[in-house]
Amino acid sequence: MTSESAPEPYRDGYFTVRDGLRLHYRDYPGSADRPPLLCLPGLTRNARDYAELAERYSPRFRVLALDTRGRGMSEYDPQPLRYIPPTYAFDVVEMLDQLDVQEAVFIGTSLGGLVTMAMTAIAPRRIAAAVLNDVGPEIGTIGVDRIKTYVGMDPRFGSWDEAARSVAASIGEAFPGYKHEDWLRVARRNCSERDGEIRFDYDPAIAVPFSAGESAPAIDMWPLFVGLAQKPLLAIRGEISELLTAETFERMMSAAPGATFVTVPGVGHPPELSEPEALGAIDAFLSRFG
């Protein structure tokens, strides 16, 4: 007898954007009576980060989890300087247009949150509500410097244990309670196996804009955040996050008094959104959609 594996709870979707790249997303089925959840991952991450969250809320909600260009199953950009939030935001608009989705509840982790804020400048009506996961209009320099130590590297691993140890060495301080099995789980979301090697599942060239932007003028994200706060907004922060500092989080509270703010204890950047505090906040936030 042969055993058949259970079908995936999503279908793989693809769409082509204005510059010819073919981008991938996961589409979890859900009700057409409420806006879908649109999940946007962090800088080096992909749609797999949202698997548990998507399965929790589908089929009550349709859930769309995007592989940003250069990540996961989306094509890599031959022009690395396009790996910036405005590009990603226009990709999102094209995705929504091609899927005939008028508005969505945006859930943005780190870079995905920056993309969500950028959407307020180019297509604010597409945002029904938003969840920002460990990101705000100011980015902590310590957190950015830490990301620069590993983003863009292209190591190869001979086993998943080796990959897990590498991931733990890079971001272990943000999750002091994690054990090896936790890091194995994170590694399998962050990496893929190709040609007998395990590699991080993103284009190393996503690091190029970091270097190119070091001498560029900083963009004031506060007006974008204030614009986003005109929508229903939930902001989540990891208690020991170096990217979203406690000081910035407090300023966000003052700038958006109608929003909901939640801190996840004992973790850094970014919370996985599987923590009880995060799930409780998201459950309550989404309850307004019936």
C-alpha cells in the first residue's frame, strides 16, 4: 500500500508584474464576505513564515501570503536596486488588481510593514486595516547594523542541523528561549534545498540597496505611519527588539491614539505571531470583521 500525503491547505498562485518578473503567492481559501488577509514577509523571509497564521484564519478569511520579488518561489530581479519598498508596494497593487481584490487587511512583518506604510502614499484605499509586526516609522540603528552582518551572504549547508545552527548564530539573541528544534523549524522556513545544498531562500543581491542607500537622504516615514493610523491599526513589538525600539513604540502610541499596541514578552525582532499575546491581539483585532 502507498500512503498519500494530505493536500496542502493552499494553492500556489503566480502573477507577472510590469517589469516582467513572475511573482508567487500562497492563496488560502476563505470567505468572500470580508477582506482577505494579505501577509507581507520580512527582508530575508518568504510566504512560509505565515503558514501557521494562515491556517489559523482560513477559511474564515481568505489569506494571501506573498513571496516578495527575490524571495521564495518568486523570480529574482536582475536590477538589484529595485529591491526597495516602493517597488514592492507597486507589486502589491498589481497583485490586488490581477486578483480583483479591492481592499485587504495588511499584515506586514518588518519590511512588509514598511511596504504597508508605503501603500498609504500610492493606494491607501486598498488598505482595509493593518497589522504592523515589529516595525515602525523609525528603524533602530543597532537592529539595522545587526541585519547587515548577515543579509546578502550566500552560505551553503550540508545538513539542516548546520543550517539551524547558522540561523541561531545570526539572530539567536532575539529568541533566548529557543532550543535546537525551534531553530530547525526557523531554518526550514528560511532556507531551501537545491542541487544537494541547503541555502537561504532569497537573492543575496537584496543587500545591494543597503550599501547604495547609505549616503542617500533619509525618508521621513512618520507621515506615512500617521496616514496608516487613519485605518484600524494594530502594532506589535517584541519586548527586546533592537529594530523597533521602546522609545519609537511610545512615540507611535502618541501619534496614533486610536490604534492598538501590544508587546510580546521575551522575544526580539520579529515576533513569530504564534505567541499567545500576538494571537490574542490579532484575534481581537480581526473580530471587527465578523
